[in-house]
Amino acid sequence: RKEVEQDPGPFNVPEGATVAFNCTYSNSASQSFFWYRQDCRKEPKLLMSVYSSGNEDGRFTAQLNRASQYISLLIRDSKLSDSATYLCVVNGRDSGNTPLVFGKGTRLSVIA
Amino acid sequence: NAGVTQTPKFQVLKTGQSMTLQCAQDMNHNSMYWYRQDPGMGLRLIYYSASEGTTDKGEVPNGYNVSRLNKREFSLRLESAAPSQTSVYFCASSEALLGYSQETQYFGPGTRLLVL
């Protein structure tokens, strides 16, 4: 099982739609979870950290399910500007002193 | 603040040539990273430096060397470029030492490298 797995998409949704992405991770000891956003031909940028209790930032909601080892990102009322690739990011290994591991990303296209 | 800067933005090399990719951050971050990103492969870690004076291999270190010149600068060197090293290279930095929860990485704009 790969360390971090995501559905690559693309997800093509109309403006105003609600869309959800899931991501699974293999290391049950992982402690840090994030969603990054990457626009075409640009660098990744942090979208949200994912907390154990789940967290919301405007139209974006992130949730963590430790028992099933998955993270989700929900986008409500999609905008054209949400079109991007969304990267799921997790701690790589048991030890705290290791870098993050990035998923391959899920591509979202919001259509007018 | 410029954040994380990378030079050059684009480069074309012939097989066997060498080059150094430069990265600098002005956020006083402890940790710095080099990634490559290829279609369908996602971001893969080449090398990282948890703090000034230390470097460690990541997932795909073969064919690369790094130098943490000081706290601000972290360079990536290709001694003898190969077509398989054609990629987009991103440098990143983070404030906290590795492993701290909620560590955020800040990325540079990337270097697009083509090896013929």
C-alpha cells in the first residue's frame, strides 16, 4: 500500500456544486495532516491543516478519520477559481523527525 | 519578504553537463527541502536539511548532491545530468524542526529543467 493515495480525478463539476476528495494513508502513527493546493505550473501552497476534530475554513471542510486512516476535503459552492490540483500530505513514518509525504494529487475542474 | 526564491527558472542541459540549482529563504526557517515533480508521480523528496549543517537523503537522491550553505541557502547539484532528471524542481522550507505537528512547508516557484 502506498503511503498516501488519492483518486487522481479529474473531477469535473459545475459552479456551485459540492465536491469531496478522499485520501488514504498507510502509517497509523502519522500525526500531521494537510491539504495543499497546486495551480497549473505553480508551486504547492497550504490550503488547510487537518485537525483531529475536523476543521472548516469558509467553503472548505477537512476531516480526519484515524480509525479508517483517511482524510477528506469538502468544497461547497464551487467557484471557477477552485480549479486546481489538491494534494493530500501526511507524516511519512513513525518517528517524528521525518519529512512529509505528498500524495499525487486530485485534479478539480470547475466548469461555468 | 520574498519567501522562497529559486534560480534559475528554466534550464536546458545536455546529457553529462553539470549544474547547480539555487534556493534561498528569508523566513529564518530551520528546515529546507528539495523535491522533483513529474507527471503522474507527484512530489518526490530528493534531499532535505533539518537544520543548518545537516542533510539527509529523501526518496530519490541518486544523481544529486546538496549543500546547506547557511541557514538561508540550500543548493542542489546535478553532477552529470541525465534525461531521466528532466523534471520540475521545487525547493521548500519550514519553520519547525521536522516532525512537529502542523508544520507548514513554503515552496519556491520551481525550476523547469530539460535534459537532452
